[in-house]
Amino acid sequence: MNAWLWVVVLGLAAWAAHWGADQLLTPLKMLRKQWGLTASAGAGFLAIVTASPELVINVTSASLGV
């Protein structure tokens, strides 16, 4: 494929990731305040939530012997 197409796709993916993070910021802040978590505990919660899909895939693969 053309290199310019990949540059455009990469740019769109970076923009989409930034937009998605901005969309999640306000609800996560409200959830953190509602649960009474500190900023560092909120960051830890976000890290766990972010890693959970990969963790589930790895555990499932290991249990199925794949």
C-alpha cells in the first residue's frame, strides 16, 4: 500500500485515541469522586481497567491451552 495511506491511518488512530481519552475523562473523574478515591488510587483503577481485556484474553487462552 501507499505509505501516505498508512500515515493518514496512523494520524486518524492517534486522533481517535486522544478523542476517546477526552470523552472518558469526565465520567472517570466523577466516578473517582463518588467512590472517594485519591488521584493515585484513581490512576491505579484506570490502569486495571485498561489492562483487563488483555488479562482476560491471556487467562482464557491459557485455560484453553492455546
